[in-house]
Amino acid sequence: MTDLQLSLMAAGGVFIVGVFSYNKWQEHKAKKSVERAFSSDHDDVLMRAGEAPLVRQEPSFSSDAAAPARGPLHAPVHAPTPPAGHPPGEHASGAADAATAAPAAGAAPAGHASPEAEKATSLVDPLIDCLLPLALEGAARGEKILPALQTLRMVGNKPVHYIGLAVSGEWEPIVHGGVYTKLQGGVQLASRSTALNELEYSELVTRLRAMADEIGAEPEIPDMIEVMAEARNLHRFVAGHDAQLGVNLASNGAPWSISTLLGALEKQGFDLRPDGRYVMPDGEGSHLFTLSTNVTLAEETTARLTLLLDVPCVAPARDGFGAMVACAKSLVGRLDATIVDDYNQPLSDAALAEIAGQVQDFYTEMDDADIPAGSTRALRLFS
């Protein structure tokens, strides 16, 4: 059997699964409608909803914005424009046209949102998640629904989060003791590695329906074709902005002893991780950049060190690139080394300044797309 035949068979299988899931969902909705028609309707004024579900806010994926090239940057970057495509967010229009828009994660909230409301927006983000409204048959307590929600937390490598509309009228993370009149789920559309695909979405629909039945809710499922287009477009943006900046230190003499390096790097402020990488703490529980010895843990010497900055994961205010270059220059004096690029060519101050300018352009592009570097939204996408 040829590769073409196998590919056609796989594509046909995905299509059949999608059609089957859709038909079963239509049958399920019809059944629910009949049940509601013959059930009693009790209006409890203490349990009325105060707000409609979240709707997606569109990112700006401008067709003329040049994305930095992926990988370490040691020279001016002239990357191709990300392909223009179906913008994320249209699948939410059918589910909540008249709903109030939630503030975008990473953007300044209107008024004074409570910490719970801000956390809810970061968990189920209209910009990067496929929204999954869940209409409850009646008000539900957090401790009653949390066990069921825990059964659907991942699809493939994409996280699934939930928030609830509390009787206070605010969306918040679902907790024990809370009372919720509506739920909102969200599955992340893309990550650093992949976009949400058809098989993962079919699995999501099947498992979501079973979970919803268990808690007495009716989910509203967006159209698969629209969701897949949104996921692919978001992943194109992530891939186009997956930039890592590296500078290297080459020994001017004999290779360094690893044991000698350990002391020098500790004095410089690095922390050693179990995997052998060194990280420069940012003072807030995370790190600014990493350092690799470029050898296995069994090696006793190395002639080259690499400092690496994960650009989209460090906020501009922290000046990760500036801190990394300053660290490299300090190590030059400690270790008798030269700052070089991947081809072992010395990096001058002018070249480093040019790269710093590219970093600022990169930050501007991410801001324009409402995905600021170092924000909760960026950290989710580039994990």
C-alpha cells in the first residue's frame, strides 16, 4: 500500500469521525430540548446570572508585519511575512453575539476588576482559546462540579480551563464553596509545538459532551472547520515569533574545567538546574536567560559557553537581552573569553547594538498583536 493510499485512508478516517461526532451532537441537542420542554422551570432570583459568556477579542495579525526569524539571532533579520489567513476568533460569534466582551489578558482592565476576575480572563482567554460555553440546568456549587471538570483538563498537549459566572455577577475560577450559574470552558488553540488538530477536537467534543451530562450542562460546540482555521493561524503567529537569542563565549586558551566554571558561574549569580543548565534568576521566581556548557554532564571540560534568551517569554521592562550581554561581558573578564556568534566570529559592540534594536522591533510586533512578551498570554503560547 502506497503512502498516498495511507494518507487518503487517514484523511477519510478523520472526516468520518468528525461527521459521526457532529451527528451524535445534533441528536444529543434534540434530546436535551425535549427534556427541557417537559421539565418545570423554577426561577430563583438568588441564582440569576448577571453577565453573558465571554467572547473572543481578535488579535491583529497584520499582513505587512515582518516576523523575526526563528532561532538564535546574531545578525540583522529579514524574515518572511507570516501568511495572511483566517483570523482567530470568528467561531465565538455564533455562540455569543450579544455577550459582553471580556478584557483581554495582558491588557489593562476596564475599571477595577477583582483579582478573581483577572485570573479568570487569563485562564479562559478569548484571544488564544476556543471558547466552550456551558449552560447549566440550574445553579451549581463548585465542589459538585469540580470532580467532573478535572476529567477533561488536557486534549493532546493543549490545556483545557474552566471559569464560572458567580452569583456576584463576575467570572472567576471555579472553587469549592462558589455558586455558579454559567460555566465557560476554553481549550488552547496552539502552543509552541503544534496547533489544535481535527483528531484532538473530535476527542474534545466527545469528552466534553460526556462531562457536561455528568454536571447537568449543555455545551455549545463551535464549528470544527472554523476552529481549525483559527488554530492554524494562531500557530503561524507563534512559529513566526518563536525567537531565541544566543551569544557564545569561546575560550581564548585551554578549555575550562567544569569544576572551575561552577564557582565562576555561581559568583556571577547563576543557579544550576538538575538537567545541567544554568539559569539567571529574575528575582520573581522565574529566570531571564539560561547558560549551557555545550557538553554532557560526564565531560570534565568545555571550550564554549552559550547564553540563550527566550525572547517572547521575557517582558521588555526586564531588558533580558541587555542583561545577557552585560553578563557575557562580565564573564569575558572572569574566564579570559571572547563573545562570538554561532560561526565563531567575534561579535562587536555595534553588532550587539544592532541585535538589541531588532529585539525592540520584535517587542513592538508582539504588542501590536495583543500578545506582549512576558505576559501570561505569551507564556501560555510559548510554553
